[in-house]
Amino acid sequence: MADDLTSRVLKYLSENEPIDSYELSKILEQDHQKIVGVIKSLQASGDIIDAKQQQNKSYELTDEGKQVADGGSHEARVYNAIPDDGISQAELMKSVPNAKIGFSKAMQAGWIQMDKKAEGGAKVTKKIDGIVDVVQECMRKIENLSLDGISDNQKNEFKKRKLVQEIKFTSYILSKGPNFTLSIEKQEVELTPLMISKGTWKGTSFKEYNFNALGVMPSSGHLHPLLKVRAEYRQIFLEMGFTEMPTNNFIESSFWNFDTLFQPQQHPARDAHDTFFISDPATAEEFPMDYLERVKKVHSEGGYGSQGYKYDWSLDEAKKNILRTHTTAVTARMLYQVAQQPEFKPVKYFSIDRVFRNENLDATHLAEFHQIEGVVADYGLTLGDLIGIINAFFQKLGITKLRFKPAYNPYTEPSMEVFSYHEGLKKWVEIGNSGIFRPEMLLPMGLPEGVNAIAWGLSLERPTMIKYKIDNIRELIGPKVNLQMVYDNPVCRLDK
């Protein structure tokens, strides 16, 4: 069938040139795309034809336009619905479809008139004896792919009335090429062993090899935007000499997630409205008992210069398993391991991983998100060290305008919220939290007096959404993610 169509195209071109491919498709009664396929095939076979590409536009009827072509324009229907002695406006509006626009257009054309003072309400009568429905005639012409006699003003008017729509398409002006022929020899695309052994390759025409053609893209995975931004943050921490903490335990006991951080057992964060509790297994059983006793004592009785919270600390509450609410639980485990070493050595840790909170889902909140955390432990660290290292960290991110605001956290004192000036929003926005871990948290672990730990954290999702211009977090992570978005988005490059 394709070879037959190719022959028909060549035969017509031999007698009629030049010819537009779109006009040719109508003459041969073929879909234009089939003609384009033949043209591409002939171009690949050598200089058989010349084809110059051009952009065209045409018009086609909308559903409303087709109704006008079949039954007349709205204004003509209104005119034809008026009897010789007239009709009330209310009755006229009920008698024909699209009466409102038809009435307006008929009045504008001077076909009808209205007497507002008539008895019984406004009365509509014909103003002229007969009409020519030009709109219907134009619709029928367009339906038959003809624009003869239709002015540009009329086309624009029909587009405004949504009777027609403009279609843009590409066609080709065809003419004979230097090697034009009516009989095309199919070119071989592969040199076979049989051709070589028989020597037939010498008289065979081979298709030219296209060295510019791209190969088929191999199927492979693609990094999610969150992972791309995560890689940039991770590289910054490594450049600053930090060591990555193991964060592969999504499930934590309340002891490591809350109690070790000097967070009281009556704190609202431990409520089921804020935390996901695990039912199987519901509790953890293995703890460093000497450390647990020290944590219990500092909560219930105080110590290390603190009066504690003065409540009956419950082991059953500490045993409850949860989906971790922050990666600071991992930080607590790591600092406890450091405290067990024979000799204290300064450490710099970071982590970037998923945490879980029982949030109401909306465009900016999910029940799971990623937390970025950095911590430094050494002798004599001060608030000035914390501000300095935060400044250095954010400068590597390309963020230079920072402000710090006092805040409260159960396990840090002093605590600071970190703000940055957003050039787009023209205001200061919160980008993280920070503080110095309390002695009530560090000393029960066994860390020497004089050792301080400074820490800061921020989310991964917010900078990713800003970087990739995503305004709904549910389009970034979760079941509504568009996989094509994952494929299309480029590698993250922070503006450093």
C-alpha cells in the first residue's frame, strides 16, 4: 500500500510541479500524514524530490460551528422564529437555543426591532423582509475546507464566537529533484555474508549511513529531585570534614527519640496526634541500663546542676516503639557511643534521612519528610561557634543573608531559629533551627564536663521545592508524583 502511494505521488509530481503536500493529500484523498511519510521516505532515498517545509494555518468548525452549518446561525434562528405580527421577548427567548447571543447579533445586524412599551411587555418584530444567513454560508465553506470569500475580519469574528478554531500545521512544497525517477529501487540497509560470498554487493545500492543519528536511549533509572538536592548537601558536609551517621533505623524507641534528649514524657510531641506509634513490636527491650538509670534520674530528680522535671519517670513509656520524629535520635546514639570511648575525641557528624510525624496533609505538609542535621562536639564550644559554623554552611549553599532568633527546644539551650532573606518574596523566612545541647542530655551519656555539642537542622523538601519551582509538596513525594517530572528535571546545581 505504501509503495502504491509512493508511485501515485511520483506520478502526480511528474506532471504537476510544484505542488503543496496538503493540496496533494486532498487530490489523492489520503491523510496528510501519510503523504508526509512518503516524502520522508523519498528524501532518505536520495535527491529524488525537493521538499521545502512551510508553516500553514487552516480553520475547522467547533461543535457549535457545526450546529450553525446544519441549522443556521443563532441570529438567523431568532429572526426566523419571529412571526409576522411579532412575539414577546420572553417567548422568543424560550423558543430557540442560544437565543441571548442570537437576539444580540440580530439587533446588531438591524434584522429585528423591539418595542419596550408594548402592551403585555416588550415585543419583538422583524425590521426587514428577508435575510441572507452569511454566517451559515461561511460555516459550510469552512466545513468543505474552503476559505473563498471569507475575510480576515470574519475569521476573527468567528474565532471570538468560538464557531471555528485555528489549526497550525506543517506542509511541504514538492518539486522534482536532480535524480527524479518514477521507479525507485529499494536500497539495502545491511551488508550480508551472502552478498559478500556471491559478489552481489558490487551492484547493490545501499542506503546511506546516518552518522548523525542518535542511538536509542538505554532504559535506566533516574534520580528523584530530592536525591539530587540531597547529593549536593551531602557533598557540602563532606567538604567541611563531617562524617555521615547511619540512619537506616526508621523505628526508634521513645527512650532514644525523646528521653535521651531530655524531653519530658508528658510533652505534647509524644501524643498520638503528633507521633506514629508501632503496634508490632509495640515495645523495645534492650537498653544500656546504667545510662537508662541516669536518664531516669535526671528527669525525675534532677542532677548535673539541673532540678529536672520532678515527675515519676515511666520505663513503660520509654519502651514504646515509634516511627522516629527526627534524626536527632540517631545523634543521641552516636554521642553516647563517643562517650564510651576511653579518651574523648572531637567529632563532626551529619545525617540526611526520612522522619515521620502525624501531620495533616496539605500543599506544604506531609506525614513524612527529610531532615538535614549537623552536629559538632568538642571542648569549649560556644554560641559564637554555632553561629560561625552555620554561616559557613549556608554560604556554601549560596545563602549569605542570615538572621538568628532566640527559640525554645527541650534539648538545646540556648536555641536559635535561622532566618534567610528571600529575594523573591522580599521578606525573611525561617530555614532551620539550631542550638547547644543541654548538659542534662550530654552528661548522663558520660561525656566529660566542658564538652559541648552544637547542632542545627533544616528540611530537605523546602529547598528542593524552591530549586525546582514545585509549589505543592505532594507533587514532589508520594503517590501523586509525576514520573516524567523525575525524568525531565536537571541535576541540582546550587547557586554558590
